Amino acid sequence: MEDKKSIITLFLARFTLSEDEVEAVTSRDVPVGKRFFDAMSKTERIREDCRVLMAGEDGPTKAGYDGAPAIGRYN
């Protein structure tokens, strides 16, 4: 059970933005700077990783389909 929990935690860390990162790319109160560009870089990495999942050997994966539109809101 602990292994599954670890895998899920790692997956979510890789494929989701933290609250701070979401704020950095959506809030008008956050100045454009390192924090903003770091968050945008992560959104691009997530997008690329979703493309990889969608182009898997056995065809697109559910994770790739679910992740792509979710991160698209921030790009």
C-alpha cells in the first residue's frame, strides 16, 4: 500500500501545479518575475509529459488525456 501511495504522490507532484504555482500564473497581484517563469516552465514540462503519455506504445493513456486539458488552462 505504501508503494502505491508513493507512486501517486510522485505522479501528482510531476503532473500538477502547486497552489503557489497556480497563483503565480493566474494572479494579477503577482509580479512577472522568476516565480512566474518557473511556474510557466513547469506547465510546459507537464504539457510535454502529457504528450508522451498520449503517444504511448499501446496508444494514449487516460492520464495523458486527463492531464493535457487540465494544464492547458494555464498556458
